[in-house]
Amino acid sequence: MKIVDVICSEGKTGFYFDDQRAIKKGAKHDGFTYIGEPVTDGFIKVRQAGEAISVMIILEDGQVAYGDCAAVQYSGAGGRDPLFLAKDFIPVIEKEIVPKLVGREITEFKALAEEFDRMMVDRKRLHTAIRYGVSQAILDAVAKAKKITMAEVIRNEYNPDEEIRRVPIFTQSGDDRYDNVDKMIIKGADVMPHALINNVEDKLGLKGEKLLAYVKWLSNRVLKLRSCQEYNPILHIDVYGTIGTAFNYDIKDMVDYLASLEEAARPFKLRIEGPMDVEDRQKQMEALRNLRTEIDSRGINVEIVADEWCNTIEDVKFFADNKAGHMVQIKTPDLGGVNNIAEAIIYCKKHGMGAYCGGTCNETNRSAEVTTNIGMACGAKQVLAKPGMGVDEGYMIVNNEMSRVLALVSRRK
């Protein structure tokens, strides 16, 4: 099956680009936007509309395969590529990618995806968002050529001995961290609520008291609203480094605080994502490694999730090799080609690290569908409900894609 054409279209994502550094420096909410000046290159406002590019591959039999180029909400922060604006990058795709795809024979995913993921232009790799979307389209093209699901393509090429299974879904609340929890409980979300604890004074509390109260409320809310005792979601809170800031990066004090959160979360299991951000890859690895060692030595039942400064496939392997946390968020757009997602999940599993097939609220329905297929095929520990922060939409997209894939795979059995 040959590629006869490649077409690009500009699109919007399911959320927004936010200047994380400006928010950490004190930019305040004003309705749904922020007051303050941006500090990260490329931003004209602290919050601005998220953008995407759909890459559509036209096959010789008339089928259209597509993927969406998208970047994370906090673009340009934590060592990531710069802000991704469609008008700047459609010309790059049309000039550099399209001529190299048209006329190619679609036979397998891995080799072709790696070719474009590693491609150099002016001695630089393409923006991660371009590699992300183009590789999604290639995966879809292979699936359409072979008339199987994307999950089966990935399973067959990367993980042939494993079954394609349902994976726990992690829902995110955004700032509406109370009403959205009710939605999660009603729909039976497996992991929740993310909670967006990205400010010490307003959300964590100067001594962590606000988050502690929230975790107590969260546990009680699940107990009150759950329809059966068998529903025991994992509580997963992203704190964006604020615990480290509040406790002056003192490991003992941080672990003492995590112990109090563990108690507040009972009877549910607790995960804390991004407990500190020390603004450096090596130091971040060491800090998370030391934090995990202290947690484990004291028998505290809290899992630490690595996020910031763990962006590329090389970063994921580096953090996994050093046991820097208990789980790694594989921030899907940051890895570039989706071939790297499959490799990262499998690598984490082999090295005793939880593999969270994550991403960002600032993606699209298409990138969510594609990465869900990969998470299922490789046996991720959880996948993110995305895009957006409204719970219902992201959960629907990911849950329904899982159900479709399982139904089709079951039919072929």
C-alpha cells in the first residue's frame, strides 16, 4: 500500500498553552485566564489557545490515515521544545516531511516511524510535536493497510507475547477539583483526580495544610458516593514541585508530610506526582531517587511519580535505571515519535518502574486515541484521560477507544 499524498490542516487542542514559569512566579487567575506578564519565550500571554496540526496520509486505495501534532500545556518549560504554533510549523512539514512520505510503501510501523523521528534538518531534530503527529499518522496508515487496529500493529511489532488488555484510566480535574471529583466517582474512574496543585500559597498551603485537607475530603467523598465497596480508585495528585518548595527540599520533612497524606488518603492508595522540581535533569533524578529510598525505608505506602525533567526516551530510561520514583509519567508529546512511547513503556516494565502512559490536557481526540492503543498494546500501568480538564470528554474518548479496540480484537480471535 503506497502513500499518494500528505495534507496538513490547522486545528485547536482540547486545552491551552500555559506559561508555567509565570504561574510559579505568581501570575494570578482572572476568570479563566491569568493576570501577569509571560516569561517563557514565544508566549504573548500567560494562557493562550492550544494549537495542533492534523497530518493526513492519503493511501492509494483512498483511505485516509491521520495523526495530530500537539505539544504539552506547559510548553517551553522543564527542558521541553519551544511553544508549538501551527502557522510556524505547517510549512516545515510541507517542505521537509511531505516529499519524503509521498510514494513510500506502507509495510510496517517501527522502521518508518524511527526514520522520521530521527530525521535531521539543519543538523537539528524536528520539533517533538511534528514527530508526534507524523508518527501517529504512520501508525494509522499501517493499521489501515493491514486492516487491523493500531493496538495490534504495536503489539505485533513490539510486544508479541502479550495480550491487548484494558488499562486503568486516570482522570484530571483541573482547578475544578471538587465538582469534577463527583463526575469521576459517578463514572468509576480508576485513578483520580490529578487536582492541579501548582501553587504553594493558594493550593498546597504554606505548610501543606490545604492539600492535606483536600486529600481527607477526597477520601471521604469517594466513601460517601461510591456505589459499591469494590470501587477503590487510586488517588493520584500532581503537585508540580510545590512540596519541595514548601519544605525547602528537605527529604526527611517531605517524607514526614507524605506520611500524613498517606494517613489522610486511607483506605485508598496514594500517588504524588512531581513532588519537587530542582530545575536540572541530573539533580531531579537524584532528588527523586533519594525521596523514594527514604519512603521505602520507612515503609510509607505512597508512590512517587516522576514528571518534570523526564521528557525523552533517554530521560525515561535514565530515571528508570536509577529508580527515581516509583512510576514515570511518559509525557507522550514530549517523546516525539509515538514509537518511543511503546519502547518507554516496555523498558519501564522490564526495570521495575511503573509506566504511566500520560500526556497533557492540551492534546486532541486523535492523539488520545492513538496513545491509548499504544498503552493497551504495551501493558501500561495507567493511561491519561485526555484532552481537556472537564473529565467527561477525555474519559469518554479514552474509555470508548479501549472498548472499540477490545471488541475488534476479540472478534478476530
